[in-house]
Amino acid sequence: MKKSNLLLVCLFACLGLSAQSFDRYFTDQTLRVDYLFTGNAEHQAICLDELSVLPRWAGRRHHLDELPLAGNGQIVMRDAADSTVIYCTSFSSLFQEWLETEEARQTDRGFENTFLLPYPQRPAVVEITLFDPHRKVRTRMTHTVDPQNILIHQRGLTHITPHRYLLQSGPADRCIDVAILAEGYTSNEMETFYQDARIACESLFGHEPFRSLKDKFNIVAVASPSEDSGVSIPRLNEWKSTAFHSHFSTFYSDRYLTTSRLKSLHDALAGIDYEHIIVLANTDEYGGGGIYNSYTLTTAHHEDFRPVVVHEFGHSFGGLADEYFYDEDIMNDTYPTDVEPWEQNVTTRVDFASKWQDMIPQGTPVPTPAEDFNTHKVGLYEGAAYSSKGLYRASYNCRMRTNEYPAFCPVCQRALRRLITFYTE
Ligand SMILES: [Zn+2]
């Protein structure tokens, strides 16, 4: 082999799975995969529900074999012929939260989960894994996708939900595409929804790093109509017929507003370019939820709508943990203190070097006493992720801790900036 050819071979090997690889392995379409996560606290399983093809691919075309974050679950797609990893992504799920509840000790349940992958040109093997809080594999499932399979459901060519762009910064393949959906708005209430979606947008881009990286985002508001106005509030015995079947009191926690009908969300989005989902609920009840790489759901008419929608997006887009905690020191297994959590804004100090140790100015006491919070903007404050002991956060206050504080702390900002860069550069 000539020296120059050898150099070229090395160069391509070093490039990894970049844009060239995208065109080699994928078409400009989306493979939507619907799964059912089933089981109980002891045993879990994953079943394939349905495969669909969507008309375009709005996700990244670089860093294809790298994870954005570790997540509570991962999907790895390999070329069936040579086993090369051609795409991977990570997520969290309501099912995994449910596994920690009392109900999961007594009964089996199944939860819908839907993920978007680039559409392979050749048969591909998809492996999906769920981890427990100690990063052990809970369950894993693999299946082969033949792109020629006639039973892959074609969606998004007709019956596209009416929508309006609130921000259009560039083509879908170069921007992060966020869809804002209407939940509990009748067709007569859509102007109210568009107004609410604009407020959500304003609030998001009022926060750094979203403000200075606004040109990396497209935001589309999708007017998905509901039969009834408002959403279901089981505590008040109010049940409504809504587009995405959401309700409060998830796992009997009154403020926890979620939906487990993921397919209905994705059905409403077929034919629209989207990667991240925000659902606005037409109610003034307080509540919401955000699940990493799944969705944000929040109430649009409570006075804390503006901070809450950004907080929840911190979970669903940024994979950030809650920084609040309870003084009564409720210990739970969500964040065991003998492993380093994957969320970038909390630490158990098991592997603090992998977190924000580099951002702490010299001379800062570690742990940092709470009473010194005005002196030390970035430190190591004890109390985070629901626990007052053994879990630490970076700043005294943050959007991920309270609705009153106006900004993300410097560590959350850096984590969000890194993710935005990962998805767009
Ligand atoms: Zn923070």
C-alpha cells in the first residue's frame, strides 16, 4: 500500500462514525420503535410493540456511536452484517421510577416507551438495556430490524397535526428540534395554547445557556386537540378525555403529572420534525414531570408555569437531577450513596473528579458550609436528589432546586451547554 493511501485509511479510521457514516448506514428517515416495559420489582422484561417509519430524520448525524449521557437505559444499534455500532442513545423511564414504589412489590404492570432512531439502510440489530440504581443490568432485549419489512408502519405522510413554528433557526438536521404539544385544550382553545407555548419558549430562552445558544434550536407548537378542557385530577375525582390521557397523582404523589400513553404523544407528532417533547397541560393545578429523553409535562396556568417548565426541561432534555432534598432525610434507593450517579449536577463523591471538581475555586472549603453560600458560588453543598445526607450539589441554589431562584447554577449550565454542543457540532 502506498504511504499516502495508508495515511488516508488512518485518517478515516480516526474520524469515527461521523457524517460520512450516517449516509453509509442510514436513510433520511426515522425508525420509531414502540416497546412495552413490563414486570415488577423483582423481574422485568422488554417487549417489542410496533415499528414505524417517519418521513425524515431530525436527529444528529455525527457522534453516532457516542452516548449523550449514561441514562437509566440505553439503546445500541449495530449493523447486522459486521456488528459495527452505528447509533446509540440513552433515556430514563417512568417504568423504572415505578419499580421503586410499593405497588411494584405487589403487582405486575406494563408501560409504553417509544424511541426514535435513524432508519437503517440494511438489517440492524437493536439492543435495549435497563439499568438499576447500582448500574447493574436489570433487563436487556435485542431484536433485528429489517428495513424492508412490509409491517413497518408508515406514518406522518397524511393526517399531520396542525402546527406553527415559534422559532426556526435552521434545518432540522443541524438544530435541536423541540415540539410543544397541547394536552387538555379543545379545538376552540388553540389560540390559548399557542400563547402558552410562546410563554414556555420565552421562559426557556430567558435562561442560560439556552439564551446564548438559541440559534441551535427549532421550536414547533403542535395543536393536538382534546375532547375535554382540562386534565384528569384523580384526587378530586375529575377524569377527562384528553389527547394524551395524562393525570396527576402519579404513584399517588398529588403533584406528579405524567402520561404513560407514550404512543399517543408520538402519533400526534408523526410527520413533524421533533427530537424533544414538551407537553403543556391546560390547568391551573400545580404539578409536572420531566423524564430524560422522554418528555416534559407541565401545567400552563399555574403561577409558577415559567420556572417549572424550564425545571422539567432540565430533566427531560438535560438529564439533570433534582437538587432539592427533604430535611427529614428521607433515604430512598433512587440515588444509592455508594455509586456515582450519571446526572451531571449531583454527586455522591464516589467519583467527584468526573463532575465539577475542576470548577471549584482554590481555597473553597469542601464540603462547603451552607451559611457561606454568598461567598462560594460553586462548591460542594450537602443535600441534593431528595436526600439531605450523602448527596451533594454545586451551588446553594439553582433552577433545579427552587422555583424562586432565577437561573441554572454554573454546573447545570455547563452540562446543558455540553449537551447542546454534542447534538449540534
Ligand atoms: Zn444546578
